[in-house]
Amino acid sequence: MSDQGKQTQGSPNKPVADYEARLAQADAAVASFDRDDHTFTHITRTFLRNNPTLVPALVLLLSITVFGIIAPRFMSPGVLSTIMQQVTVTGFVALAQTLIILTAGIDLSVGAVMVICALIMGRLSVLAGVPEPLAIMIGMFFGGLMGGVNGVLVAKVKLPPFIVTLGTLSVFSALKLWYSHSESIRNADIEEQASMLLWFGTDIKFMGATITYGVVALIVLAAILWFVLNHTAWGRHVHAVGDDPEAALLSGIQTDRVLISVYVVAGVILGFAAWVSIGRVGSVNPISFDTINLASITAVVIGGTSLFGGRGSIIGSVLGAFIVQVFTTGLSLARVDDYWQQFAAGILVIVAVTLDQQLRRATK
């Protein structure tokens, strides 16, 4: 082989040798992209984001303490019992609303759905003579059906949840007036012919206070939903769909099926809430609970559930419902006018949403 051939054959050796020599001198440290923000503000925001129930729990304790000082009657067993009983229906509706908001949706028709379910239960059992357990089951079935209608329109037709439920709010509101003929079912008629519908309003004496079976049912249902959302595949899928639906779809989650199931489950919960509401009020009125939509959303937001989906707490929503009721009752005992009570509720929502925005920045 000629010298030129040898040189051509060996020409790559020098650059390779130089590369290996330089590589041996290079820094062997692994690149790190961890955020190096250890300020008190960032640590606090991260801690609160990882513990969403802590904030509403502290707000509730602080509210009880403050109103106990301002209005000493607030701490009496009678007042506390009243708060627990009044928060029952709002708490149930807030549980259903939480499931939907976790998917980055919202349901403006929850109140109308609940009232329709109550009307079905009441009219079937009182006016049509249907056995009470069957009437209750039919009412809950229609709750799931109406929730399924919302879910299909959101998941399959791809309409925004706000627009869908705004439309079904009007539809269901019209249906409840048509079905009931704008007539109420009196307490005396329910007691005589369908006393089972009033069961959740039965009083229970507990440590000097009076609570109802509805309060117990709220606690039990909240515990069940907490377990399902945190320790089952369905719960993880709900959080994933709310956090990033495209990533959830790419990971194999059937996002449409999850969305529809969430709305159906929420509808069934609203059917159960209808049964509880009959026991709480003692009658069935087609125009009752007209502000429950706003109250449920307020409770969920104050409870720490993000309106952007993917993050929230069932227990926090229950605490949020208690916070709203504590503020309302405390301000009433302090002889604050109604419009200032509404002012305080609005401030609570604004503060809660602002805090949610701050917590979301903790991971950015």
C-alpha cells in the first residue's frame, strides 16, 4: 500500500484521539433542571397546593372562632346544630359539582336536576301510589339520565360545559314546571302517604346537639367519594382528564367515557340529594333551591377545587359548604344586613380564585 493510501486510511485517527482526550477532560456532572427556588413564598405555595384541604379547614376554624367572639350565641349547640342541618343539601350538591369541576367543567343545571328528581319521587309516591323505595330509585335514575344528557353533549358533541348546562338549566327548569303543574306537595300529604321520603330529616341527639340522618349521609358519601377519587383507577382517570385531556387520551384513557360517567354519577348524587332535600324541607316545591347552583360552585371553589380541573378535594368542598353557611349564620347573628352578607360571599369567592391562581404558579 502506498504512503498516500496509508495516510488516507489513518487520517480519522487523529480527530478521534483528540475527541477522546477532550471527553476525558469534560465535566462528568449530570445536567439538572430542578427548580432552585427555595423562597418562603414558593415553599408555602407548594405545600398548600399539595394539601388543598388545609386552607378551607383553617378558614373554617378561624371563622368559627371570630364569630364566636363577635356573637357569643354562635357557639351554642342550637346554632351549631342549625348550621349542620342547613348545610346538608348544599353539601350534597357541592359533591356532585366537585366531580364535574375536577374535569375542568361546570354544571349550572344541578339545582333544576335535583328539584325534578324530588318532584318525581314525591308525585309518584304521593299522587300515583308507587311504593316509596321504587319512587326513590326512579327519581335517582332520572337524575343519572339528565346528567348523562349533559355528559354526552360535552364529551361527544364537544360543546363547552358552561354552554351545555346553561341550556339544560332552561330546559330542565321548564320541565319541572310542566311536570309539577306549578303545584307543591304538602308536608301533611308526604307524612301520611310517603313518610319514607322524610327519613333523612329525622333528628339525632348527639352531645347536646341535634343533627339529622342527612348530615350523617353527607359525611358517609363524602368519605366514599374521597376514597374513590384517591384510591381507584376511575378516580385517577378523572383527575387526569381534568388536568390534561390530550395527554390522558394519549396514555390510553377513554376520555369521552370518563366524562360521561362523571356527569352520570353527579346526576345520581343529585337524585340522592333530592331525597335528602325532601327530608330537610318537609315538602316538594318546584321553585325551591333556586340559588343552589351558585351556592354549590361557591362551596367547591372555597374548598380548594381548581376551576381549571385536575386538582381538588371532596373534603374541601364539604368544608367550603360549611364556611359559606358559617359566614351567613354568623353575620346574621351579628345583625349584618343581607346585602353585606352577599358582599362577604362574593369576596370569599374572589379570594378563593385568587389563591387558586397563586397555587397553580407553584409548579410553573
